[in-house]
Amino acid sequence: MDIDQELAPLIKRVVVPVGVERAFEVFTGEMSAWWPLVTHSILGEAARDVRFESGVGGQILEYGDDGVVGSWGTVSEWDPPRLVSFSWHPDTDPDEAGQVTVSFTAVDGGTEVELVHTGWERRPDGVRARASYDTGWDYVLGFYTAGAR
């Protein structure tokens, strides 16, 4: 792929029936309660926990029986409860990390959560990865939506 070629950002939106503060807290502080580790992790069924550390420089870490397995990404912007942005590289080279920005906006009936995933051109398999994440984020956000109560 030509390095100057950009793949369009992947944008996903869901509405959760809670306030902005709660939506942000569930997404970040309660990630292990809703993230589908069995299907979306480095270890699969052996995964025990995933934690989203707060603040710029915080990491998103997966844990197995023996402790930390790996970093999925690092927080680059932390503006609770409005926005969080982080690099994203579970089980891939951090130099090929994408960037995910999640914003939380009050709407009638709850909070609109918008996830924007960019940086596909940094990956040698960017086109294939983007296609996989297109359905993958829908699946994961379905668990988030069910957990945001």
C-alpha cells in the first residue's frame, strides 16, 4: 500500500440509556465487566481481565493467570466525561498502532457514544484490518451498550 494513501476513518455510534458521566465510567473504568475477552483478546479463553488506566499515559492492559499479558494501547487524551483517545494495537506492533477516539454526548434518552478509529495506513494489512474492525467494533460495542446501565 502506498504510504501516502489514507484509509477512511471507521466511525461507530451507539446510544446508551445513561448519563454522560456514567457512559464514560462504564467505557473506561468498567471495561472488564463488558469487554468480550473470550473472543476479543490476545489470550482468548485464557484471558482473565482487561483494565483501562485513567489519565494521559495510562495503558489498556490485558491480564491472564500470570499477570499482565500485554498492552493494547496508551491513553493520549483524557477529558472525562467528554472524550478519551488512545493508541490501539492489541497483539500487533505498537509502531503500527491505530488511534481510537471516543466521545460522549448527551442526547434525549441517554448518551451518544461515537468511536472513531483511524491510522489504518500504518499497518501492512490496513485494508483487511479495517474490514475486520468494521464488524468487530459493532460486536464489542453491543456488549458495551448492554453493560451501560
